[in-house]
Amino acid sequence: MMTDKPSVTIIGLGSMGQALANAYLEAGHPTTVWNRTAAKADALVARGATRAATVSDALWASDLVVLCVLDYAAVDGLLAPNADMLRGRVLVNLTNGQPEQARRTGEWATAQGAEYLDGGIMAIPSMIGTPEAFILYSGSQTAFDRYQAALEVLAVPNFVGTDAGLAALNDLALLSGMYGTIAGARHATALIGPERAAEFTTSLLIPWLQAMANVLAPSSTEREAGDIPSEESPLDMQAIALANIVEASRSEGVGEDLLAHLLTPMRDIIAAGEGDVLTDLVDAIGKEIRS
Ligand SMILES: NC(=O)c1ccc[n+]([C@@H]2O[C@H](COP(=O)([O-])OP(=O)(O)OC[C@H]3O[C@@H](n4cnc5c(N)ncnc54)[C@H](OP(=O)(O)O)[C@@H]3O)[C@@H](O)[C@H]2O)c1
């Protein structure tokens, strides 16, 4: 079937790569796929994808190449032996990594004659192609502009800058917020216990977290993101709550490590400020936990 949609190659067909390839097939893009374990391409080929026998063939097949593998060791291992195939390609690397790894790969790919876009996928595979999914991009603005419509097939594209490391930086920052929130939520349900965890999560925890997310909004007091306004909720009051969480977790047999480490910086902040009898309390609990 003839189409004016650009051909796309997907290299890496793990959970995420499969979702990306499926989205392109569904949107009618001629789609070439390659995966180290070739059998993972079978279902996609049955749906109309073209199987590339080698990475070199995969790079040759499309001007737009999306790479989504486990880590940068895999990225390097796949690209380095095929450097001569990169000329004229737009390489979109959606592999999770650090800003420096993205910059290094971007410089290297550009030196081979490719245009480079680094990306951070802010979605799980089942969200790909839905309006909730977004992908952060950084690197070549011209490549982004040229392929924006094709990138929209995967998720809402958000170009964050021409420094190739910026997508990874923003991705890791967002994941930091996510891991902290999810770890805190797991601690909360552990305290509540397995029988009530599901009901507690739906009726109390999610609405509470949504309400608390408003604390992150910039305010006239220009507090740091995540700070609870001290004029409304003084730090020494919060320190008591935190110390109570640590003690209650201990009594309930729930590991306190996740939250206990916050006591030390809180103690330091209190000590640096007005000074308070609570400093001693927090200090004592902190010392006991560390011993
Ligand atoms: N899954 C998610 O929820 C999610 C969300 C956002 C971002 N991401 C990112 O997407 C990327 C892929 O994640 P995934 O969920 O698809 O992981 P995955 O299911 O574990 O798949 C890993 C992929 O990397 C390939 N691979 C690993 N080592 C390789 C090597 N040395 N040489 C060639 N290929 C290699 C695997 O090939 P084989 O099949 O041969 O093992 C497979 O295609 C990661 O960077 C991840 O952080 C994932």
C-alpha cells in the first residue's frame, strides 16, 4: 500500500520497543524492525512490519531511526560497528541514560553525518499512542521540526532544547519525583496493611497526593519545589510528625529507612534556624536509627 508517511526503523523490541513499533504500524508508517533476539519481531512482522536481518540493514531501511534498548552499553555496541550507515539518518535515541551519555552519543552520531535527537519517554508501554504519554526530546531542532508529525504518533512530543543532554536531565528529574512518590506510597500502604491497602489507596492516598501536588506550584514566597510552606506548617511541627512516622513504622514492623533519612537534614535545618528542643528529639531518633 502506498503512503506518504515516512518510513521508520525501530531498533530494540523489548516492552517499550514493541509498543513503539506497534504504534507506527497502526498509524500506517512503513516500519522496519530489528532486535537482538530475532523472535521478538515475529508478531510485528505478522502485522506488516519488515524484519531487518542486521543492524546495518535496519539503518539502511529508513531515514528516521528510533533506537530503544536497555542502556548505553547496548547503544554503543549496536552503533559503533555500523557508523558508516548513519550518514543522512535522523537517529532518535529513546534509551534511558545520563545527560553526558546523550551528549557523547549525539556528538559521535553527528560526526558520522547523522542528525541526533535524544529522548526521554515519560510513559509506560501501554500508554504509548495515548494523549497521556509524552516524550521529551533534545538535540537537533531541525530534525525535530522535520519529523514532529511522525514523533506525535508515539506520544505528545516536547522539545526541551538543543543541548542533547537536556531530555535525559529532565527525564531523570521527573523519574526522581516519581520514584520518591511511589516509594512513599508503598510505605503508606505497608503501614495500613494488605487488607485495607487497595481501598485506602483509592479513597484516601490518591486524593491526598493530588492535593499535595499543589504544593509544588510556584508561589509568591518562592520556596523550593516540594517545600511545605513554613508559614502554614512550621518545620518543627513537621519534624514531630516525621519522628512519629518513624516510631510508628518501627512498632508496626515496617522498615523506617525510607523516611528516617529525612530526619538528619530536618534536624540540621532546625538547628541552623531558631534552635528548638525538637532538634534533640530528631537527633536522638536519627542517631538510634543510624546505630
Ligand atoms: N518499559 C517501560 O516502562 C519504560 C518506560 C520509559 C522508558 N523506558 C526505556 O526504554 C528502554 C527499553 O526499555 P524496555 O522496557 O523495552 O526494556 P526491556 O523490555 O528489558 O528490553 C530491553 C531491550 O534492549 C535490548 N538489549 C539489551 N541489551 C542489549 C545488547 N547488549 N545488545 C542489543 N540489544 C540489547 C533487548 O534485546 P533482547 O530482546 O535481545 O534481550 C531488548 O530489545 C530503556 O532504556 C527504558 O529505560 C522503558
